[in-house]
Amino acid sequence: MMYTRTTCRLCESDALTLIYKMPATPPVDNFRLPGEPEISLPSFPMDLYMCDACGHAQLLAVVDPQLLYGNYIYTSSSSTDLDNHFSAYADRVSAYLQLPPDASILDVGSNDGLLLSKFKARGFRVLGIDPSAYVAAEAEARGIKTLVSFFDSAATETVLRAGGPFDLVTANNVFSHADNLREFATSVREVLAENGTFVFEVSYLKDLVEHVVIDYVYHEHLCQHSVKPLKQFMAACGLQLINVERIPTKGGSIRCYAKKAGDPTKPEPVVESMIADEIDFGLYQKSTYDRLKARVDAIAARLTGMLDETLARGGSVASYGASATTTVLNALLGIVGKLSFIVDDNPLRQNRLGPGFFVPVRSSAALADFRPDIVVLSAWRFADQIVAKNQEYLSRGGCFIVPLPDIQVVKHEYSRTAI
Ligand SMILES: [Zn+2]
């Protein structure tokens, strides 16, 4: 069900240092209906390592993708944020690259074709490739031609025949999920037109450290990318990194642009300045991660103390958010065993049981029905929206705790008490 890598995913060095010990958990998005056979999956490690040679941060435990992705509840269009993000993406990338009107575009891991639909609406020729027949059928239904396949060296010929070579190849987040990145990148190179561009978005390691987005470290995210190792890796794959843009998605991400080695395009100065900035920041020093862990551990100790006190006097505790990141955070903070239930606003998540501890997921109506004393906002990046939507719970004496980046207690303004 899993194997453990012994070499760096980018440079193949075997000098790897543990930089953040994470709790082992079952696949973090394994929210199941009672009675489903896959409800009990074992725990797998998700410790974060750094390569001493190139600085790439990565997981060495590689869980069978079938276990991780077999239960896709969502397709990408289920989020309006993502819809807006992809519209802006299509505008920005086509303008920056000055794509000709008849340019051909391949999206790898194209899901339900949402990004490609934005490019198609702007007149470009598009092709998707995705291993899930289910989402590919949804893409086809919206008029996006999609190959059902993993993207690897065995697929490049079929991909080229179906619409290549491509002026633009996009990959969003899949570049964080693939174990064999070298094969992935060289396959991209093979299907690119001579002056074509590879654009990919990945969450950014520096944002993870600065904004304590530690709940973004889990089995699916095999890589936590940064510019220094990526530049070296691209060169080793016959590509060159020519631009990097910082974007706010997923708690902080980078959009990277690469062209074939030998392309006359001059790399933007931002590539070198970001690398200098990463080094100055200490992104490649273990002590940086020791400090991050000490900070998160202190938050965990304080939070579990508060919850234990509430439980000791007969109170109850719930959390808000049923997703991959909230499973990570609840495990990391040591609170999952203390929860009576988890609230989530998405009906697809409700009535399911969370991974490992089988905590039931309910709608926000449960806040009125069960009146938990404390609700931990595990979906802390959405704290403002959740608090705004649940004023009634607060007005009845409820209490939200935002765990990150530092503990914040939110009570009704007329009953606010110092802690
Ligand atoms: Zn390396």
C-alpha cells in the first residue's frame, strides 16, 4: 500500500534530513459513509524531509495513489473561488506569453476541464488528460476533449497525435502530487512545441513556513516546492525556469514558467532574486523548521489544555471543516480524539465519518442542536466566513477557537471574556 523513497525526488541524492516530524494518519481525505468497506484504512507516515544537496522538501512515504484518489468526492468546478482563479489564470498566462490565436494547449491532470474551458472560451485549441474516467466524462460533457490516462513517457505519443506539439502545457498542483517528477517533466518537454511553455502552479514552501500552513503537508503532497531546487531540476530535465509569480491560492503558491533549454527567452530577474531571498530567509536550514515545530507544538499544548478543561467539567467540543487539511491539523494538534462531531457546510461531506477516529460530520444545524462549548475552526483559513455565518451559535454563548497562525478565541461581543 506504500513504499518509502530513499532518494531526492528532484536530484536523486540520498542525503535526506528529517525537518518536520508529522503524525501518521490514514489517508486524510478518507471521509466515508458508515458501512463503506474502505472506511478503515491504516495510518501512513507523512514526515517532511529536505534534500541536503538541492534543498527540495518532500515526503518519502509514497502511498498507493489508488488509496488516495479512489474516493474523489469533488470535481474542480465545485468551487467558485477556483472558477474565478482559472479565469484570471487564462487571462494572465495568455497575455504574458502572447499566445497566438490558434495556440494549442494541453492541461495535465485536467479534472473536469474547468481551466481548459476558460482557454477554449478565449478561442484556443485545448486538450485535457486525466486518469479519472469519471471527471474526464464531465469534461467531455462540457466540450473539452480529454484523454483518460496518466501522463508519463508511455502516453506522450498518444498525446502528441491528439493535438500536439503544444504551445502551452499547464499542470496545476499535479506537480506536487507526482512521485516520478523527472519522467513527468521530460514527458512535458517531449510534447512542447519548440518555443512552447510549461506553466505549473504549486504551493510554495516559503509561504508554508511564514504563514504556518503546516496542514498542507500530507500524503498527496509529495513535494513542497521552492525556487532554488526547481531551477536546478528543470535544467536537469532539459528545461529552463524563466519566470515565477507568487499567487495567494492554497495559503501561498507559485506559478512557474519553463521553456525548453536553448530557447532564447531571457529568464526574468525574479528567478534569481527569489532564490537569494529563500537563502536569506533560512529556507534551507533545519533550524527554521525546528522553530516552526516549536511554535505549532506550543499552540497544540495550549489548545488541548483548554479542551481538556472543558471536557473535564462535562462540556463538549466540536471542530469546523471536514477536509484533507483539517484532518491533518486535528491530528497535528492532538484534538481529534476529543471531538463529538465535525461541522461542514458541504452536503457531500455531511453524514460521513472522518478518517481514523470516525468522528461524524454534521451540518451547522448541529451547533444549535448540540450546543458544543467549544468549536475549533480547523478550517482556519476560512475563519472569517465561518464566524460571520454562525453568529447565532455565538450569541447563545458559543465559542470558536481559531488555532492558527496563533490561538484566537471568538465569543459573542457582549460576553467576551479574557482568557
Ligand atoms: Zn535533491
